[in-house]
Amino acid sequence: MIKTVVIFVVLLLVAGILAVYLFPGTAYRLAMRGERAVAGLDTRLISIDGIDYSYTDGKRGAPLVLLHGFSAEKDHWNRVARHLKSRFRIIAPDLPGFGASTRDPALNYSIESQVRRLEAFVDRLALEQFHLGGSSMGGAIAAVYAARNPDRVVSLWLMAPAGVISGQRSEMEKILSSGEVHPLVPGNRQQFEYTLGFVFVNQPFLPAPVRRYLSKEATERQALRLQIFDDLLDDTGTGVRFPLNELVVDLAVPTLVVWGADDRVLHPAGAEKLRELLTNETVEIMPNMGHLPMLEAPGTTAERFLRFHGGL
């Protein structure tokens, strides 16, 4: 009997390995489905003003809307959601232009446009008051929404939000100003590997076939992502960033700012600038951490958020 069970387990492992190598796209999608299940997340689809939104919903607890960054997707929150599900109803949309939501080159993808879409999204879900968080581009969208709707945002969680002018230029900004290839918009496998090294200090494990699959997907979406990035910059007309400073000054919503000490995309000096601007803030600099702490260290990242809420 024991021998039979061992053989069965070995066969399952072999089948899994073969599936990853032969059907990496299917294997990746199944893995994401598994992560959502562990985090207690369902996948849903709604349409608002002709735009389809794919999003995950945890169903129970205080609503916490989480917005991903540029060139990212809703599944980037799965692993941190697993640690928060006992207290929060995690709602994570694929923002228009990304993931499984509408990706239409005819749309405008500026921060202003995405804030308006977020307003329509939370209204459709009938969220009167909720916690709101975002990473990078998503952090900028979350911060602007909170500044305009402080009565609806119970707390704000900003992970290296875009648009903070600190006086320090990040490595990405220096690269872009020199006219080199965008480090977040790969056009081939080599550039994709460079992107992974650019955003992480310690990369999460990804099997080689899955890396090839994700590289192919990123390459196919390169043109739209470059267009979206141009739309983000058009908000300022400066070709630099969306200026959050003037929009969030004296914002009193309880805010947790988290920034990786080794972030190459957005300079961690932005965290100290937000400390100066906000009036009810907690700032956490995570050592040995890149641009995406919710993927690089989901447990530690969730712990920071829970500790912040324990002090409110």
C-alpha cells in the first residue's frame, strides 16, 4: 500500500514537471488559480462604461482595494493576500490596460483617467468606505483618489508610489533620460531577464519554461505598455513623473508608506519626502528589498501592514 502511494506521488510530480515544460502557460495559470484559492480569492468580471474589469475578491472582512503597478497585474497581490485574509476582504483589479481587463490602445491611461475609472469601479462594488493600497503606478492612483475622497478611505497603504518628487533621481530615471531601453518594458527574453533583475533584489522562483512564457507575453504587449507609459508622463507634460507632492500635502488619512531600500525603479528618498508632506503617516524602509516587496517578501510586507493597523 505504501509503495503504491509513493509511486502515485512520484507520478504526480513527474506529470507536474512535464506540464510545466510542455504547457508553461497553462501551468502558470493553474499556479495563479492555486494562489488565489489559498488566499481565499474568487475571480470576477464586470463591465463599466464599455471597459471589462477582471478582479479578485476575498468576500469577507473590511474591504481593502489593492492596485498593482505598471506592467503588473492583480495576481501580484495573491501572496500577500494570503496573510491578510483573516482581517480584510482583498479586492484587487487588473487595471485597464493590464492583465485580463480591457487592453485597448484607443483608451487614455493617464493617472487622471485611471483615478476616474477607480471611482467608477468602487462605486459599482458599492464600497462606501474601504482601505486602499497601491504599488508604484497603483500607489499614485491610490494616493490621488484618497486626496480627493478622504472621507471614503479608512487607511492608505503606499508601496513606492510613483510621482513623488524627492530631489533624488532613481536608476530608472537616469536610464530613460539617456534614451536606453525601458527597463520595465522588455522586448525580448534577454530584456525580460534584465527587468526581473532590475525590480527584485531576491527574485521569486520561476521555472525556466514559465519565464519564457511570461517573456513572450511581455514582448507581445510591449507596444501598448510603452503607450501607457507615455500617457502616464503626459499628466505632467514634463516627461518625468506625475507630481504627487502638491496633491497629497497635509493628507490626514492614516497612511503606511513602504519602500524598498534598494529600489532601482523609484528612489527610496521618496519615502522621506512623503513623511514631510503627510500629516498622519508611518514610514517603513525595508532593507535588502527592491521595488515589489509584496512579491519579494509577502509575509514581511503583510506583517508591516497588520502592525500598522494594530496601532490605529
